[in-house]
Amino acid sequence: MKELVSIADWAEAMSRERVLIMVSKSDCDECEAALAGISYLDEEDVCILSLDNPEAFLLKDELGWLEMEVDVVPFWRLFVGGEVGGTVRGPNLERVRSMLSESD
């Protein structure tokens, strides 16, 4: 799983046909458990955007939806062809799995 820290990282992730972004924080135990729960996915299909990573400051500033929509972590956003394909708030892996299967 790749951590997104730059605008170039974001552009590379959005160039994929399908990518699941998990917005998290370094001290989020539920985020760690959720990542373990989706270990069945190809690591190329999942990226992490850590809200408290200082290296990602410019990227976070560029992505206005983070401040407007992320109210809990983990926060999951599926992008299909660069467009939003679904969102799940919180550690509900069943909903994440459902969102992924609906996008196939």
C-alpha cells in the first residue's frame, strides 16, 4: 500500500482504473485494524493518505474535499476512472467490501 504524500502521488493514483483511498491518522488503531481486514486486496489497489503526515501538507491543501468531508477516520473513498465511486465513513469493512463489489 502506498502512502500519498505529494500531488504527483495523487496524480499517479488517479491514473489507475480503480483505487481505494483510506484517509487515516498515525494514532488511529481502527485504521490499522481496517488495513489488516482488507489484506485480500492487491496492494496496488489501496493508498493511504495520513492527515497528520507533515510531508503531505501541500497535497492535503490541494484536496479541498478532505476538510469538507472527512469527519472520522478511517474514511474510505473509492475512485473509478478518476471519479468518486463511493465513500464509507468509519471502520465498517463490510460496507467497504460492498462498495468495492458494486464497482466491479
